[in-house]
Amino acid sequence: MAQRIRTGDIVKIISGSQKGTTGKVLALSAQGALVEGVGLGHRHVKPSQLNPRGGKKDIHVAVSLHKLALVVDEKTSKTSRVGYVHKVDGGKARVARQLKNKEIK
């Protein structure tokens, strides 16, 4: 199945405690996407020789892909589902379904 959200896209979270938040996709993984400013967490670190005090470390937690919608108009924050169409020259392009198959960068 084709990946519908790519690195660098602006996405909006459509469910969960961060619902309504928009951000840029920093990276993709099998579990989800790292969204800028969303999903910040803490990891407790045991004391070691390199870090004798231990403490907390800030980490970035992935947001599941089914909770994300692609933002196609940044001014109005309008979202759309993503589809694919085959071009005449043999290529494939991403399109926004809510905007009558308008091509997305």
C-alpha cells in the first residue's frame, strides 16, 4: 500500500488528546509519524558512568498514522484524504480528494 503522508507534509491531528493540532512531519516510522511539537515525552535514565546523576531525557513519540489528516490549505487549515492517479506519461501523482483531485506537490 502506498504511503499517503510523506516527510515535510503539514498534517492535522484528528483524534486524541492533541486533536486539532497541526504540525510538520519530521520523520516516518512503521508505528507512525514524528510531528513537530506533538508527542513530546520523557524517558527515565538510570545513573551510569557517563551520566552519574541519571534523570529524565526528553524524547519524541510517534503519532499513529490513522490519527493524521493532510492539510491541503494552510490558511484555512482544510484537510483532505489523499489518493493517487496515474498520469499520461506513466508517472503517479498524489491528489487531494476533497478538492476534486487537485494535485499535491
